[in-house]
Amino acid sequence: MNKADLVHALVEDCQLAPEDAETVVTTLVERMAAALAEGDKIEVRGFVCVSGSLGPAAIRRAARQSRFQRSGSRSFGRARH
């Protein structure tokens, strides 16, 4: 389902004018994108839970050390954000 499908569903199911349905969907998508960009979490119970992966609440992991089993040599992986 894409944006046009959502607009069409609102027009049919809620008897909204196409322009009004377009405004509703656009506003919803823009507000959700802005919230994710700020690092907020979006939760629609029973449907989806999304959080901004690069926001301030994201889990930051330090570089880790690993060992190759055959040679025994060690290497360092990169830090993940």
C-alpha cells in the first residue's frame, strides 16, 4: 500500500473529498517523519512501533574485538550507532 492507496481508501471509506484525504495523509506522513528525525518513537497500538534509529535515544555500541578461530589473530570491528 502506498500514499495514493491510502488517499483512495479515505475517499471511499470516509467519504472525504480527494483534496481533504490528500491533506490528511500528507500531514500524517510529514508529522511522523519529523518525529522520527527528532529521535522520537511512533507507536500505533496493534499495528506498528517505530523509533528513529539515528536519534538521541538510539543504542550506541562501542567497537568490539573479535578473534579468528583458525589463526588466533584479533581484529576490531567498527562502532555501531
